[in-house]
Amino acid sequence: MSHESPGDVVFSAEQISRRVAELAAAIRRDAADGPLTILAVLHGSAVFLAELLKRLGTTVDVEFVEASSYRDGTTSNGQVALGRCGRLDLAGRDVLIVDDIVDTGHTLAAVRRAVEATGPRSVRTCVLLDKPSRRQVDVALDYCGFVVNNVFVVGYGLDYAGRYRGLPHIARLEG
Ligand code: IMP
Ligand code: MG
């Protein structure tokens, strides 16, 4: 029987909210010359995306892509399945890929390759959390909220086996 549950708070709701406002300000500054298309990676980015969007205002357009790499508990097998939610035609656009966390890097690398194949004008990346100690594939991060140690975290959109996405803060998974 699994008995994992959220433990110590790693980032509080207030800390996250302040940091998201800073990220949005930086994104707005850099995107001053034209409209931006956000490509949000489901499901983990949903909560981050919502807060980011409210801070960015009306100048962005949103598309979604589904990515799954976690097959078994907390371990990635390095293979990424990309599903298409709607169209993924980003030709000529300035695209900002938004995801919750970069762990091994396989997911973001796969999404980026798929975006690049559609001929965008530019591609940048934005993640709330970066876990650099687990990286297997090099990925460039243009905007990053926080760096986390090698611990599995849940909350604020991040799940364990489909649970805990609705926590307002980010906690360490314990058990
Ligand atoms: P990567 O392909 O190994 O970089 O994994 C990225 C995906 O795995 C993220 O989009 C998350 O959905 C998930 N993931 C990685 N680390 C964590 C974690 O600590 N908590 C919850 N989900 C995670
Ligand atoms: Mg994800």
C-alpha cells in the first residue's frame, strides 16, 4: 500500500506568487515587440499557467500540448509521449513553452523539438522549478522560478500518481 503524502513546505503560496509576478514582468519586458504564444505542457503546468496568464494580461495567446513521461511512481523512463490538444501549428510565432518542472530534461527537449518542427519565429522556455541534479538532456531555460534539490515535490499543479495538484503551496513528498 502506498502511503506517500505531502510533508514539509518547500515553497509557500506567497513565495510562489511573488516569484511568478517577477517572471511575468521579465517575460512582458522581453516580449515588448510583439504577441507571444504560450504553449503550456499539460497537466502539471495548469496552476502555474493560470497565475502567469493573469500577470501577463491580454497580450498572449495560449495553446496546449500533453506530455507524459512518468510511467512509474517518481521515476522517468526517458521516453516522452506527446499528445496534441488542438493544433500545434506555431509557424512564424514567438513561442514560450511553459512547464511545471524540468527534471531529466526529456519532456522539455521533446516539446521543444516538436515546436521547432513547425517553424516558429522564436522559442523560449519558462519553468517554475528546475531540478538540475537529475538532468540527462541539456535544455535551455530562459525563465525559471526556483531551483530544487533532488526531492520529489507536489502541489501547485505538480502531482504524485494524480494526487495533490490542488495544494496551494509546493511540498516535499514524504512516505
Ligand atoms: P523530465 O522529462 O524528467 O524533465 O520530467 C518532467 C516532467 O516530470 C514534469 O513535467 C513533471 O510533470 C514531472 N516531474 C518531474 N519531477 C517532478 C516532481 O518532483 N514532482 C512532480 N512531478 C515531477
Ligand atoms: Mg509535466
